[in-house]
Amino acid sequence: MRVLGLHHVSINVRDVAQAVDFYRDVMGFTVRSDRAAFSFDGAWLDVGDRQLHLLDKPVPEDVGQHFALRVEDIDAAVAELRERGVAVSDPVAVNLSRQAFLHDPSGNLVELHEVGEARPA
């Protein structure tokens, strides 16, 4: 098998409309109109050239599982989210990158990830 990349991530949410509002209005995702008619409510959103699928299903306990969003400027992203009333951790360095974390309205953990550049030796 040859994997070409990641297509989408699905997360469970308590309230689809609230989750759509958060990911569209706060995080800047775009709602897709081509979601299939499943037996449960949900939504599909574009984030860059990938997708986030929201499923109206019970949200699992937060034990560290998360998905990461690559951002250009983590300090600006954290400041913008805080201005919008979102609680976000302070960015911390991890290897050459920096990361910060927040929870969506359903309690799902989301990482903001800024990729650093290798420093000359």
C-alpha cells in the first residue's frame, strides 16, 4: 500500500451547529455542501486542502487525543483566539516547532502547530 496523505479527520461533537459556528467563525474553516445523507447529523468542513468531519455522536473522554492545525504565526493565532474569548495555552517549543492547545465547544483538544526552521550548525 502507498499512502498519499491525510484526507480528513472526523471528530465527535455534542452540538453540530455550535461546532460549525466555532470551526467556521472562530477557526476560519469553510463549510462544505457535499456531505452525504447519513443516518446521523454532522458537517464537513474544509481546512486548507484537507477536511474536518463533525459527527453528532457522544464525545469521548479527553485523554490526550487531538488533531493539529499548522499555523504560520502561532503568537498571532493565539492572540486572535484569545481576543475571541477562546482559552488557549501559551505556546511552547517542541524540537524546532512550537505548539499551543485549546478545546473546542465539545471538549475536543486541538493543537496549533508552528513549524520551525532548522538552524545552521
